[in-house]
Amino acid sequence: MNFEIPEELRRLRESTRRFVLEELMPLERQYADDPDLPDAVRNALQDKAKALGFWNFDIPRELGGGGVDNLGTCLVLEELARCLVPAFRTPTVFSPYVGPILYGCTPEQKKRYLDPVLSGDKRTAFALTEANGGSDPSRMRTTAVLEHDHYRINGNKIFITGADKADFVQLFARTADTSTPGGGVSCFLVDRGTPGMRLGQRFELMSSDRPWEIVFEEVRVPVSQLLGVPGQGWKLARDTLDVGRLIHGPKAIGRAERALELAIAHANQRETFGAPLATRQAIQWMVADSAVELNAARLMTYQAAWRADQGLDFHVEASQVKLYADDMLMRVVDRAIQIHGGLGLSRELPLEHMFRDARSRTITEGSSEIQRMIIASEFLSGRSGLNRFGQP
Ligand SMILES: Cc1cc2nc3c(=O)[nH]c(=O)nc-3n(C[C@H](O)[C@H](O)[C@H](O)COP(=O)(O)OP(=O)(O)OC[C@H]3O[C@@H](n4cnc5c(N)ncnc54)[C@H](O)[C@@H]3O)c2cc1C
């Protein structure tokens, strides 16, 4: 078995590392103080990323992107995740958030929605969660009723990332009255400024994310703005979420690696009772546990990425990666704070910010409990075999 990273991907990782050091790290303090980086700053970063060939690096070549596969994307994201300044998808520097339009566009929709997102001229958001049903989509209340040549949409979505900056949202709504989880749900492309659609509450969270509520009151959307097949919206959401969950892996790995590096440096340098912390078994065990868990998360993530790149099903692996890597990040950052003592809690270091961000990750894009439910259901039903390593 060959675990060597191909030369081309190693070079991509190196150039991403340089970009992070030279362009993103100098902004980290400003971002930590105010997570709304001004558009002018972000646009300038985006222009540099475009000039260096990073823009759309993960988008398929047939759509004009760089065609970097899932493993390569993981390597890039690990590097980006070392810095607090978010640079991928929402808000973006390297590659836009695309969402379900990647999977189900008609040629007309591609011209009007997908192409402008890929060129960076339009932004979009993914609107699935409701106050009534976050984990449980069968409780979705937003409805889209077909009337001649349009759908009439009513409902509310909450916690929608990037809704304030989105030129259109990819909205999930019920098109049939059914209690099957996700059954009868369709996806619509709804433009900003459509009468009846407005922003509601802005959520202030302990993490740096600032998602929004979106309200839909008697919104009329032409039939041509339905994405894919009516009633198949859950499939579009699932394909989007599988990739979203897989990339929780590298985001956790890069962040945890930096936290562990800080902890190791501090343990070697800080002396108590006449000797460096690094000589104490209690500290050594924290470092050892973090290093082992980091390595396990990395192997799990690369294997899931490999499956995705082979065109193999990676639904259960994506859930395993999200569950394990996000929990690993919480533990590693927590230990790094412990090793730093009071300094770990201080805003002089990025650790307290990392801790707050890490906490939100075990809830977003399907909580840890939901990942456990998916994993258990795949194995208990026999849909996934217990050992899929290197096999379909
Ligand atoms: C920062 C942030 C950004 C977000 N961005 C978006 C976005 O862009 N678009 C979008 O659509 N959504 C977004 N969300 C919503 C997110 O996906 C939901 O918060 C998440 O799916 C959990 O749903 P909920 O908050 O309604 O919790 P609930 O579904 O109410 O769950 C509450 C708790 O109960 C647990 N639970 C639920 N059911 C079970 C069960 N059967 N067994 C055991 N435990 C259970 C859950 O794991 C959770 O811990 C975002 C959320 C956050 C915090």
C-alpha cells in the first residue's frame, strides 16, 4: 500500500502553505477582533488567489475549474485551516460555495446561477434548516405549492450561513404532503429581491459564524427555477452534505495540528518546579493522545477522500470523518489550552478562538448524534459492510 502523496499535490500543498503564511496569517488578529472582514480586504485576497491559480481549484475541469480531486482538496484545506481567517467557500478566497447547483442544473440554470458563482460574480447560500426541523427534515414546514407556471412558497429558514451576502438561495421546501423523511422535498433557486423573501434574525453565536433567518411569505418562483426533479431535493441535499462532511476532516486536522504545535512549543519552553513541562508525564500523555488522534483522523479522512476519488460510495465514511475529526479537534484544542495554563485562555493566542469554533462544528452540517445515527443505520441495516477499506 502506497501512502506517498503525489508530487503534484505536494507542490499544491506547499504553495497553499506559502499563501497562508504570507497573506492570511497577517490578518489573523484583525479577524479575531472582528469576524466580518471587509469585502475590500476579502476581494483583494481573492484577486491574489486567482492570480496564483487557486480560484476554483476543486471544481471539475469540465466546468472550467482546476479539477483537483478530493485528496488534493483535503491537503489544501488542511493548510487553510491552520489560520483562523476562513478562506474556503463561505466566506471565500480560494473557491466559492456552490452547493446543490453543482449536481442538478439545466443549461439555462447553469448560465444564470452556476457560471456566475464560479466566476465569483454571484454568491449563494444553502437553506435547509428550520426552527421546527434541523436534524429531522421530516418536520420541514416550508411549502412550495404548484400553481400553473410557478410555485407559491411560504415558510422560514434559520441558521443560514451567508444569507446576507447571497444573490440567490438554494431553498428546500415541501412539494408534496408526505411524512417520509425528506420525501416530497424539492430544491428551488430563489433570487435576492424576489417579492416576499426577506432576511429575519441574525444569530450571534459563540463561534465566529453569523448565520441568518430567511422568511418566505407568498413568494412566487417560476417552475424553471426548480433544481433537478420535483421531490428529489433530499438527494441533492445529501450529495452536498456528504462532501461537506468529508471536508470537516481536513478543516479539523489543520486546526488541531497548529494547536498541538503550539502546545509542544510551550511544553518545551515553560519551566515549573525546576524543569520544563515537557518532562512531566501528565503533559507527555496529553501530547501523545493528541498526536495519535490527529493521525487517526488524518488516515480516516484520506481514506474517505480516496473512496470519493475512485467514484465509490463514501456516505458512511463522510459521517465517520465528521464525527471523529470534529471531536478530535475539540479534545486537542482543549488539551492545548490546558498545557498553556492561563495563557491558553487569553486572547493573545488563537486557542480560545479555536475552541469556540470547534464547539460549533459538532452541531453544523449534521450534529454528532445525527452522524452516529447515520453510521449505525448503515451498519445495522447491512447497507455498509464493516470493512470497506480499499473496496466498494
Ligand atoms: C454556525 C452554523 C451555521 C449553519 N449553517 C447552516 C446553513 O448554511 N444552512 C442550513 O440549512 N443550516 C445551517 N445550520 C443549521 C445546522 O445544520 C443545524 O443547527 C443542525 O443540523 C442541528 O439542528 P438543530 O439546531 O435544529 O438541532 P436539533 O435538531 O433541534 O437537535 C438538538 C440536539 O438534539 C440532538 N438530536 C436530535 N435528534 C436526535 C435523535 N434522534 N437522537 C439523539 N439526539 C438527537 C441533536 O444532535 C442536537 O444535539 C447552521 C448551524 C450553525 C450552528
